[in-house]
Amino acid sequence: MVSTHDVELTELLRESYALHHFQKSITKHQLSFDYKLRPGPLTTRNAIGLLEIAGFPAKVVAEANRLCKQWLD
């Protein structure tokens, strides 16, 4: 079993491990997970949600989301 949020590691481990993830929800002040194991890699980024919860400026959060989307495409 391996646990990671690193996209590069999931790519390296894809052939050797079955990938699974939990879904998350973000409220104004909290990040929470449903703890239901789902197949496949995580497709969202928790760190960006944590930036928002921590009160980083909306411009920073938007730019992080843009760069993440660009990198994933």
C-alpha cells in the first residue's frame, strides 16, 4: 500500500498498484473527506483548497487553480 498526493508518483506507481482515492469537500473554513474508497487517482488538488481556507488572496487561489488545470491537461 502506498499513500501519496503527488501526481508524478501516481504515474510511476500506476502499473504496480491499483489507485484509489477519497472525495473531499471544502467549506469556507474546513477541508473534509468522505472516507469512501473510490477507484482511480484523485483528480482534485487539496493544497489549493487549503490555500483558500488559510485566507490567501482570491487572485493567488485562482492562479493556482489555473496552473494546476494547465498542468493536468
